[in-house]
Amino acid sequence: MTLPRIYPITDCRISGKSHAEQVRLLIEGGAKIIQLREKKTSSKQFYLDAKQAISIAKACGVKIIINDRADIAYLLEADGLHLGQQDLMPRHARQLLGKKALIGYSTHSVEQAIEAVRMPIDYISVGPIFQTKTKENPDPAVGIEGLKEIRSIVGDFPIVAIGGITLQNARQVLNAGADSVAVISDILSSENIPKRVEAFLSV
């Protein structure tokens, strides 16, 4: 799997916008893969919003990954699913979604990364690289050195770095071994989301 440099993740609280509107703006800026993440609203509302977001993305050839919700990813035929340590096991998600689905898995340590690359997944996320305010009860920061260690161990397995990544430190993270940087606050809190995506793409 070849990951784009930037991997935006939606957040309705930070942006004040629906997932569909966020996707439209992120695509305008050049995003090629977007994760929809929803922790607060009802399943029904997320399903309807995600359905609209996927319709917008498909028309533009952009991939949509659903966070956590294998049921919604399956029903909406999303491009993939991202799973956390406490979510559905990747092997079960693969059985449900099939061979073509992109499946990502969150890791927060060297040990978790080593275990994850043996699973039927397409990429791992590693983080938080830095302290982050967008996740309740975050794991301890992996740091740049931790990311470098994981890269050295997993070889060329695709890595998305996440957690506290900004335009100012994105280059440092990429140089440490990440194929892609997942960004939430630094993009969605911007007054001009498309331009902020363009800035990350030029890092």
C-alpha cells in the first residue's frame, strides 16, 4: 500500500462541520485518503453523514476509511476501516470486509507494532508521537525516537504517524520513518482548511 503524505481525520467538534462538509474541504485541498471518526453522535446520524461523505469522495476518486465502526464501513461499502486496540480484531474485520478493503490498526508501542504487522492489515498507525488533545485518555507519547525504532523493526511496512502533529513538526515525523502523517486539529481548526491541506502536502 502506498500512503499519501497527509492522512486527515475528521472531527465535528473541532471543525464545527459535518463529516461530509469536512470531506469536501479536505478534498479541495488535495487529500486522497480521509478517515471519518465519530465518537459522540448516534449511529444513525453517523451513518447518514458518512453516506453523504462517501458519495462526495467516490465522485472525486478519494478513499474513505471509517474509524472503529465495521458495521457502517460494511453497509456503506467504504474503502476501509481503522481499528484500535480495543476494537474488532483485524482478522474478523477482514472476514467481514473482504480482501480489497484497506484495514489499519493502531499501535502505541514497539511490542504492539511487532504484533500488528503479522495481522491481515494494510498499515499501522503509530502514536501518539507527541501529546495530543483530540483523544480522551491518550496513551503515553511514543516520540520521534520511538517512531524510529518501530520503523527499523517493521521494515517497509506502511506507517501512519498520529498524535500532536502540526505543520511545524510534520517534516521531522516523516524523516523519522512515517510514510504518512495523520492530522486532525492543525487542519480542522484552520480558517482555510483546503489551504492548510495544501501546506501539509508541500512539507
